[in-house]
Amino acid sequence: DCPLETRLKSGLELALWDLRGKAFGRAVAELLGGVIRPRVALAACMGIQSYERAGDMARWYVEQGFTTLKTKAGADMREDLEMVRGVRDAVGARLRLRIDPNRAYSPSQAAELCRELEQYDLEYLEQPIPAEPLTDAAWLRRQTRVPIALNESVIDPASVLAILRADAASHILPDTHIAGGIQPCVEIGHLCAAAGLPCIMHCGHDLGPKTAAMLHIAAACPAYSLPNDSTYYGLADDVLAEPLVMERGTIAVPAKPGLGIEIDRDKLRKYRLDC
């Protein structure tokens, strides 16, 4: 076991995959088994918005070529419902819709919210309740037709195995900085593929290196078949020498060795934080 904090361990693990790929002259996705998706579809992600603003942003996302939208939620149930209604009234079914309250509700509150959300045909409701106990998520799934996804409950492959055994989720959302890097997310993908559950890579306002890692995982693993979370389109700048290019809600998987990216060291110095 590595004694380092998981986020730091994840960063080192990503760097080691990059070095390994460059040593062998192979892209990370090739080392993971081969590219089955040369372009990875991404979900647009937005914060909590009013009815009007949600509609305006949904129209813009459709114009940009996105097929899927994830919104934050959880400050107020009525606010959540108005935001969802704003998206649906603006663009109808042209965007698949995911809502993420970030553990804001109790199981009974989440069940009430789900009853209201059933009419809006969500792709899933993400982690509306606390991560533990898993029996609460399993209970919630039995109360509603709204698919229930888990993210904060996903911390490593063992946690996903527990979720599968409890039948506590319809979708699984791992993240490299939580799970510990690329390899754990690949293992989670294999578990979900065996169980017939889709995986979606989670994001946390990621810069280019972590976004590139997500692309390689999604490119090589069958379970990551749905658009993955990303806010990369919203960056004003990046630390990459050549930023990743988004086209119509997708990014091509870098084909160069390793993660397929190079860091601009001047930008790295510019954005460095002394902690």
C-alpha cells in the first residue's frame, strides 16, 4: 500500500503511465488494451441555475454539439425542479439530463424529489444521499423509476464491488483523483462491464493532464460507453503546450506516446501555487 494521500498518489500514478507509454512508444490507451473509441464524447457540466438561465445555457450546449448535460443541484428541491423544467422546456429531449445534488438530501427527501423528477426522463440522479450506508441507496432505487448513480460512494474497486452486491446503483462514476489513478478506474470499468452497468468518468474542473488520462481510460474500456463528465471546454487556459481540442462535444484520444501531451513549463510556473 502507498502511504501517500490518494490525490497525490493519483498524480504520481498518471505520471508513471505517461513515462511507461513514452518508454514503449505507445499511447496509454494502447497499453490498456487498445482504442475502441478514437473520440470520446463528453457531457457538459453546469452549476445551479434559474429556470431562465438553465434554458439559455441548454440551448447553447445544444448549439455546441453536446448531447448530454449534467447540472449541480441540492440547495433547494424546488430550485432543482425549476432548473430541470427550464432545460426540458428549452431543448426538450435533445439533451440527456443528469442531476447531481452531491449528497444534499436524506433518503426520504431524495425519494420525494425522485417522484417529482420522474416526468422529466433523467438519465440518472447522481449521489442524492450520503455515501453510506449503501442500503439507503438500494432502498431509494426501489422507490423510483429514476436511475440512481453513485459517485462519492466510489472510492476504489472494492467499493464498487460492494455497490454491485448491494444493487445500490444503476451507473457508477469513478474519478482518478479519488480512486487512485488510471489503473483503479480501469479495474472499476471491468467490474461494471461484467455486471452490465455503465461507467462515467467524473471530473473536478480538470486541466489537460487529468483530462487526457480520462480520455485514455474511456477510449480503451468498454464500460465507459456514455459521455463522460468534463468542464475542459470552459477553461480560459491550460498548462499543456498544445491544449486538447473539443469538437461538437467530443475530444480525440491523444495518439502520441504516453498520455500524448506535453506540459508548457512557463505556464506551469505561471500558475504554480505555493502551499
